Amino acid sequence: MQQIPKNMFEPASVDANEAEKISKPSLSFWKDVGLRFRENKLAMFGVILLALLVFMAIFGPLMTPYDYKTNDLMNTNQPPSSEHWFGTDDLGRDVFTRTWEGARISLFIGLSAALIDLFIGVIWGSISGYRGGRTDEAMMRFADILYGVPYLLLVILLMVVLEQGLGTMILAMTITGWINMARIVRGQVLQLKNQEYVMAAQTLGADTKRILFKHLIPNSMGPILVTMTLTIPSAIFTEAFLSYLGLGVPAPLASWGTMASDGLPALEYYPWRLFFPATFICLTILAFNVIGDGLRDALDPKLRK
């Protein structure tokens, strides 16, 4: 019988740098996602841009001595200057102040609509997917019926029938806006509910609420976050469209949509009145879209090491 040389039992030499790498604790899923997201330069540009827009929405109206609603008929349609940085409108109101006051309302509408869509969609979709059977069939058929109603037509109808205001606009946007979120969550839950850890929780007697909020919904957060980042700019754009139709927030409140609507007829002679709100609508939508794309890339398992 051939004997095995003793030197084969000697411990292999390990480079000190390699040993340090091996000894490092492994990253959790969300830490790994955060690292990948930070490495995405375009996504980080979106984060910085959005942070600047939010900063200006908070502090911009405080940077000038003017308020957003006081008329000054002696200074109507003044071009941008050292006194009025973004010029004035047809009522002599400071466009810089109104732009950032409008940012507050536009961002509030977008965030509120997205949060309501998130809440309803996650609850509806997770229950539908987890229960399955007739419950799933009934819940999703109801969602399909609502989804069959043209979104913009329904929003316009509600804005015409109900009193104009922030609450009415948010209600109109969310009455069917949650359906896309519900479908995404349902699809995720259908994939996850037969996993071993969910079956183990069921065996141990965990109730539906615990299984949904402890296991299924947390493990669906990736697609939920991506969908939410894309819902906010969609709501901002819808508000701008409604304002263009004259169904925006009532005067003297300002939003980017109402400012763009007021500035469009004056584009030929007073272009700054449309330029500034339209530019910031575009920048906000761009920021959220690149953040959403960055999250999607960071969460894509095909890109994971």
C-alpha cells in the first residue's frame, strides 16, 4: 500500500492580505444592495439632484423678501434680475418664491399619492397572493374592473365633480393608482409563499398577519421600492397635466403645474414664466427615474456576484 507523504498534511500557506479578506464578515442583502447602489454614479447623481430640489423646496421661499401670493401690479412680467431672480409673473408675484413654494405642493402631491398607493397596493396584493383561490380571483377581478376605466378620464371626472383642492387631487390619483403596486406585490407573494421559511412559519402556527408582515412583505421590498420611486414622478406629471387643463390646485396656491399652465400662453414674450417650473418638473422626474433605475440594477440578482 502506497504511503501518503507527510508534507501533504502540512497547512497551506495563506497570504496575509487574502486571509484578511476571507475573515471579513459577509454582507447582508440590503448592505450589498446599498453598496451596489452607491457605486452607480448615475443613481448617486439622481440622489444629489433630488436632495438639492428638496432643500430648495424647504428653504427657497425663505431666501427672498417676497411671498408667493402678494400681487405687485407695478412690477408685472419683469425679466430675471438681481431683485427678482426668476422674474415676475402677470400679477407681479416673484417667480423664484412661487417656484419653490410650488415645489412643496408638487412634491407633497407626488409623495402622498405614492404612499397611499403603497399602503393600499401592498395590503391588497399581499392578501390576494397569499390567500389564493377564490379570494385571489375575486380581489384581482375587482382590480381589473377598476383598471379598465381610463385613468386620466377618471381623474378628470373626479376633479370636475368634486371641489378642487389638494385632497381631491390626491384622491383622484390614487383611486386606481394602487392597482399596479398590488399586481407587483401579488406576483412577489405568489413566488415566495411556498418557500421553506414560510412553510416553517405556518407549521409553527404563525397567523396570516405575522407571515405577511414578518416574512412575505419584507422579502418583496425590492420591487416595492423601485415601483414607488417611479410612482412619485408619475403623480407630479399628472398634477402638471391637470393644471394645464385648469383643474390644478386653486389660486393663490402655486404648484409647478399651475405655474407652467399660466406661463404657457406668455411663452413668446415672457419665456421665463414657463422655463423655470417646466425645468424643475423635468429635473425632478429625471432624478426619481435614475434613482429607480439604480435601485433596479442594484436589486437584479443577475448582477450580483
